[in-house]
Amino acid sequence: MWAAKDSGKSVTWRQARKYCRNLRLAGYADWRLATLDELETLVVNGAYDPQRVDDTEYLIVAVPGSRYVRGKVNLVDNPWSSNRPLDRFHHPYGDGWFFDFRTSQPSYDLQYFRNTKSALCVRRPEE
């Protein structure tokens, strides 16, 4: 289950993780930062890929200058992923990974200071 929009502004990796941990949406409090694999599922490689919900057909949302993004997900920037290398104490360190919707590929950037991306949250629905 995806949040319908990202954080609405670009943030550092730590701020993105905190944003998702603190998100309370649709009656749920178990939101988290998406993985690279999850973000990749939003990529549409065709020019037209409508999504149907009941009797309504929704068009895909495009990030300017990019390929298309599935569903009604609204993005202001490429989103950070939860993927990070861990140190020997199992704490995240090093570069933060994000999904670049312009190239449809994972990429990385320093997660501190002026290097910012958006936070797009996801949760696993009950089965």
C-alpha cells in the first residue's frame, strides 16, 4: 500500500526515514521508507498505462522529464529508498540510495546536508 503522495518537499535521507516512521495515514501507523525493489514497481516503460479502480480509469502521473509512474502517486522529487549499507553495529552509514525515475534506475547520493530527495512511504497491507 503506497501513500498517494510523497513528503511534498525534498529532505535528507534521515529526515525521509523519520517522516515515514511518523506518518499516520488512512488509519495506519506502520508506514516506512520504500525499498529500491518496491520503488521500481512504480516504473511504467510504455507511454500509456491506465490504472482501473472499480469503474474509474486513472492515468499515470509523470515526473517532469521522466518516464511514467504507476497509479496516482504524486512525486515532487526522486524518492529516497530504505536501502543503506550497515556498519558492524547494524547502523546505516555511507551513501543513501534513491530511485531515479528519469533513468528508471537506482542511484546513490550522500544523505546529508544539501543532498536531498523526497520521502515516499509504503506499508504492507494485512493479508
